[in-house]
Amino acid sequence: MDIARREILAGAAAMAVVAFAGVSGGFLLRSGFDRAGIADLLALLPDKHAAARIGAAWLGRHNELASSWDTLPRLVAERLAKSGWRGGDIDALRALVASLVRTDFETGAIEDVDGWRISRFQAELCGLACLDASRPKARG
């Protein structure tokens, strides 16, 4: 499979996953993770463990984003705000994410992660999943 075809398939699959992802909840919110939309974005991910593995590989090349709990959530929240997100229902957020992913592919904002080419926003979401999975959870 050549790179162009792989990019198209990866982008289409990712948009489909986000578009049809179910909603889950119950995140331990802390520091950057309590920013508007961050917990809802994480809830869009159908397989947070797989996303966290991709995020770990991506964050391994972006130490500045992996070095604090707040840097990547702030970056993602700012990107949502610049895209017009002011809150709303999960379907509106899902549509905005699909638009951001599509725009990344159209503008060449593509990241190579373990041989797969994904949009920068998808990489950021996976990075959030990695950070979320690595945070200490409250003891019950």
C-alpha cells in the first residue's frame, strides 16, 4: 500500500471512528483535564487504551507536551476555542473534531506515528489519552 492511499484510509477510518463513537464518562479531572471540552473529547475515543499507546509514541517525540499535566490540554482547548467551540452537546463536538481532522489532512498537518499517518489533532487526542491513563487515580 503506498503512502497516499494509507493516509486516505487512515484519515477516513479515524473520521468514521469519531463520528460513530459512543459516549462514556467518569474521568478523574485534574489540572488541564478540567478545561472545557477535554473530558468530552476523551469520551469520544472508542478505545482509550489503543489511543493511549499511539499517544505515548507521539509524546515520546514531544517532550514539551509530555512534561506537564496542563500543556497539551491547554493547547487542545485553545484549538477548540479558535475553531468556534463554546460548548454544546456531544454530537456538535464530534462534528467539530471531524472538521478539525479533515482540515489537518487538507493542510498537511499530518503526524507519522509508528508508520501510520494521522492528523495532528488526532495525535493530540491520543496524547491526551496517554496523559489521562498515566495520571494517578483516586483511591476508593
